[in-house]
Amino acid sequence: MAAKQIFQNKEIADLFLPFINKGYPSRKDFGDTFVNGIKHWWFPNDKVKQSYSSDQLMILDLEFGSKCGLRCDYCYRTDDKRDVTPNGDFTLDEWKNLIDQAADMGVKAVKLIGAGEFFEEKEFMPALRYLTDKGIKAVLFTAGYVLDDEEKTKRLHGMTPDEIIDYLYENNHTIFIKADSFRKEVMDSLVHRPGFTESRNKVLIKLIKRGFTNETPTRLGFEVQVNIHNYNELTDIDRLKYYLNIYSDMVTSMPCGLYYLTKANGNSIDLTIEQKRQLYLGIYRQNIEYDIPFDRISPFIGGLCCTQLGNGLYINVKGEVYSCPGFFENLGSIRNSSLKEIWLNHKKRKIYQTKGYICPPRQDSGITPTELYLETERQINRK
């Protein structure tokens, strides 16, 4: 199987073709059961509707710690205007109390999204074990580089990287790994860490070999920040959904953190609207070509639809609560109110449960206006 038959980018071909040629799971292996989503974030439509009708809090976006060895050009948490509270980061005891409340409310899963790289935090594995013991599944958004540093993982967690990966696999957790680019000069530059791409790739290979792609929905995904530097790689990256059952969470910028700062400085790496239009069309046409199912056009380009605003909340590392990472309307503090009180007082959740929406933060900022989604829908002639 020649690289040119599948991928345009040599780096992607060199890394992934060996797994394809060895017969690792692909979309066609799952037939009608294949899900274009990722485990513990994707839920069947009937489960989502049930959560709306019962007004259930299903999923939380949570942060744990703020240490990070990267300085990503697009970081949504750098210079975040929401970090105005003088309070320190959550303690482990506060985390446990929050998880107790979440479990009591029937929360099914949490997305661990930062604010830094949680594997840099000494108390992260005890926090994750507590979550696991409560029966809540985790979707971990990690850059991955710590899991290529045996000295660090032993010092911080008393475990080797392989032992941590085994723990995640055996306890049915899901992993998203940072994969904006597979070109070393691009990826290392975006995160300002020499050698990052090589470390990330080593960890990615371990995850594939350990079996995170062996089921559907898959338990391995790419977190892909769309920008001018990786534009020519994106269709190849998304194509790995078909060839290796690796889901792509492909997203445009969020209107927070470095987005406005770099825009004001004239250093924005955001795509133009025309580039976004062509990207959306290309990815969804590829979905159709490769028989990748999708419900409707989504902010997660080519992927699952967002239900966060109807059955989820975002709690940052300071305990401040918002609808999602892109919203600035503070709903309260978990340090001052119970999770249940905040959820019940969040009146807008009812609107989002009954009214269709795309992505209000991106729409309101003009990053991806609603018309872009509608035009994509029209042009792919989906019936």
C-alpha cells in the first residue's frame, strides 16, 4: 500500500502506514456499529434526550492544576480574563468533595482539559483514582510529553509511563492527545518545546499498541487546533478516523485566552473564513466518501455534535463555574455553592435543552458564524 494512495503528508504516512498495513482496527471492521465519536464523550441520541427530559447533569469539563511545560500559540487559558479570583488552585480534598457531588448527581463522565498538563501535578493520579473509584469515566486531554519521561513519572506518580497507560486502559478511560501537526518543525514551534513531536509520537504509538482503538466508540482521539500552519495536514489527520479508528476533535479557535491577544498584535494564526469554508466542505465530503456517519454539521469539524450547554458544566482550576470553556458568564463558585445548586440556578440550560444551537461563543465572536454551518450543509447536498 503506497503512501500516496492514502496520505499527502509524508510524516503522517511514515508514522501510521505501518499500523494500517498490520491490520489495526479501521472503520470498516466495525460495520454498522461504527461511531463517529469517542467513548465517554459521545452518548447515543436517546441518552442525550433522556438527560434533557430529566434535566440531568451528565458531563463536566474539569481542570486539575495549572503547571505546563508548553507555551502553545493558541492557548485558551493564557491571559484568561476569568482568572481574576485570588483563590488558589483546587486542593485534592476539594476535588474529592466535587467528585462526590458529581457522583451523587449521576454524572457519567468528566473531560479533563487542563488548565495545564495535569500529569505535571503530583496529586493527579490520586485524584484520578478517586474519580475511578466513584465509577466516573475520564476523557483526558493531554499533550502526552510527560508520558515519555520515565524519571518524571516515577518521581511524581511512583509509576512508569507504561504503568500509567495500563491504568488508563484497564480502567476504561479515554485519551485525547495533542496532534495539531505531524511535521516536527510545525508542532514543536506551535508549543515552543523542542523535541515535543518526537515524544508525542512515542506515546501515541504506545496507546495504539495498547489497544485504545480496538472498540467503537474509540478511546483514542486527536485534539487538533485548526490554524494556518497545519491547514494542509488536516484532511489527512481526519482520514485516520477511517484507517485507524482514531477520532479527531478538530476545532477552530475559542474566543478566549491568546485568541484576542494575538489578533490585536497582528499575529493571529486563525484561518480566514474562506479557508474555514473550504475545510468544512472538504472534511464533510470526506466523511461521505469514507462512509463516516454524522448527525449534522458540528463545531467539531466532521465529528460529534456538542451537547455541553444542555447537560454539562465547565469548572476551572479555581472552582469557578461556566457553561463551557468558551463562555464568560460566571455561574458561581463550587467553593461557595454546591454543584446541585449551581446546576439548578443555571436557567439557560433549559433553553439549550430545547433549542438547537451550534457554538454560541464562536458564533458571537465571528470565528465560525452560523452561516458557515448552513452553507456547508447546503453544499454537501445532504438529504
